[in-house]
Amino acid sequence: MTNSATTPGLINMSEYPMREPQNAQELVNLVQNTISQIQDKFGQMSDTIMTRIDDMGRRIDDLERNIAHVIAQTNAELP
């Protein structure tokens, strides 16, 4: 089992020393900062996933063109 402090792509909690909030405002700030960091990370992950999906779509399109070309050549060579 991996630890979030060492797993690539996850927020490294060892970089964020935690101290107990001293009052309600510090707690609110801590929660807001944590949510902001999580949103940023999800945004980055979403962008990465969309880039990979787009890349895979281009590869599939290229593969379809290549298959169509091979089929056309094969049909042209048949008597």
C-alpha cells in the first residue's frame, strides 16, 4: 500500500506541516486552502486526462486511415 506522501500525482502532505488551528478563522482558512489545493490538483489531472484522450483519438483516426488505405490497396490488387 502506498502513502500519499510518496505517491506521485497526489498532494504531498509532508510538505504541509499541520498545526492545530487556534481559532475558527484559522480553521476556515485551513479548509479553504485545502479545498483550493484539491481543486487545483483535480484541474491538473483533468487537463492531463483530456490531453491523453485527445491524443488517443488522433491515434485511432490515424489507425482507421491506415486500415482504409491497406484495404483500398488490397482491393485494387485483386483481379
